[in-house]
Amino acid sequence: MVLKGKISSIESSGIRVLFPERDNDVSWPLKAASHVGTLQVGDNVAVVFFSNCMNDGLIIAKF
């Protein structure tokens, strides 16, 4: 599944993303694809999840 979200925090373990359309769920720390570039708190991003778990995903785009 692919979800739109907003970066809520950037930590040494990864990037947490807030999903307003999913009752403001926040992901576990995620990695970003190498082509995404520099990210900042508040950036809108697209995240692909490989299962129904919020820790099994990758940030694939910034918009």
C-alpha cells in the first residue's frame, strides 16, 4: 500500500511519518530511498508499505 504523510521527526534510527488520513497514526522509524534527497520535519512524503505493519515501509517520494 502507498500512503501520503508528513514527516513528524527525524531520528538516528530513521524517519517517523504522521498519516493524517489514518487517524494521525505515526510510523515506526523508516528509511528513505536514496533518490529522495534531504528531508525535513514537515515535508509531505509518499511511503510504500510492504505489509500491513507500520514498520515495514520506505519513503519513496517528497512532494
